[in-house]
Amino acid sequence: MIVNPFLIDTERPLVALKGHRGGYVQLAPSREVTSYKEAPTEVFQAAHAWAAQLELLGARRVYWITLSEVVSHLHIHLYPRWTENELKGLPLFEAREDTVQPVWTPELTAALQEWAEKWQVHVEASE
């Protein structure tokens, strides 16, 4: 049985799982949501705000990916492509488990904390 990592004990309406790659988060509502018609608009607004922040910090592209197959809970992968990345698109996303990834810099970490506070996002490390 697969455990839904987004359903945690929090008062905040959104949950972000912080990935290994600097800037990468999976964002979802903190209550069970399995379709777009059930999704609160705040999840999309917060996703847009994080993508825009990543671009301000130097991301050349921010991919939004919603697969929600392993965990049926609607969630958005926000995956940045930094200047040094040669891979693009799905090959870059598929390489997310590779050991060498851009790090979470102090600047990125501070931006994540500020974003999480503004958008009422509970942040958890996904690893």
C-alpha cells in the first residue's frame, strides 16, 4: 500500500515536499484531492509564485509536471532547469534521482522559507 506523503498533520492548506535538486518541490493540498475540479486555486497560485521566484533566482526554465499516478493525490512537480543543465524537458526530470544535482543554496533555502510563509505551505524534506 502506498502512503500519501501529502496528508500530514498540519494546519496549513498546502504541503511541499522538498526534493534533492535545488529548487525542486512537489506541491499539493494538505487534504485529499484527486482531481482538478476539487483542487483549491491556492495550489496553482502558490505554484506560480514559486516558479516565478525560481526564475528570479536564475532558473532558465521551470517545469510543471502533474502525473499523480503513483500517488493519486493531485500534486505539482515544480522542477527548475538551471543554466548549467545540458538536459532539457523530460530527460532532465527523469534524472531527478541521479546523485549529482544542483544544491539548495542558502539563497534558495531562504526564498523557499519566505514563499512557504507567504502561501501557508508546510515544507517537508522528501528524502
